[in-house]
Amino acid sequence: MANAGSDQAELQALLARLGDDDRRTLLAFARFLAAHGGAPGASERVVLPRPESETVVQAVKRLNASYPGLERRKLVARVGVLLSSHMVDGRDAASVIDELEALYLAAYSEAGGE
């Protein structure tokens, strides 16, 4: 995998070989990518699909990864109650996972998400 220094050197070498119009086009494209491209921001959700057979603990891990910007400490008490209802009280995993998904989506919406 190339590092930033070698990437920058390669870009500079390529830029030197381009004509004025192509340099302007490349610069416009780079500006576009910087403004709109790339990986989702830290607070954006990245919806990970729910596997067919998923445990409640796996669901919590998936939802934490799907909503990286959420403050987990604000969810820990409610998630704990749901985990307990499954592990101690024997509540059905699918219904607990449904409720976990709703909890995370609501928390995301309250935090200013979609």
C-alpha cells in the first residue's frame, strides 16, 4: 500500500506531464472528491445488513459499527436492559434485535441523523 508521501510524489510527476487544460480538469476533480467523495464521516451511519442467524451480542456489535457517531455511553443502559431480557429472561433474540435496531435508529435521529 502506498503512503501519502509516495502518492504525493506520483501526483506531482503526473501533474507535470499534463497540459494546462488537463491540470485544471484534474484540480477541479480533486476539489470535487475532497468535497463529496471518500469514506463516510465519523457521524454518518453505514447500514450493515442483518445476517440471517445473528445473536444479540453480534447485533450490538453490528449496530455499533453501523452508527459510529453515536455516543455509546448514552445507549449502554437501554442496550443492557435488552441484553438482559434475552439472556436472563429468555426473550426471543429476533424481537430483541428488532428493538435494538429501533433503539439505534431513534438515537441516530435524535442526534441529528437522517
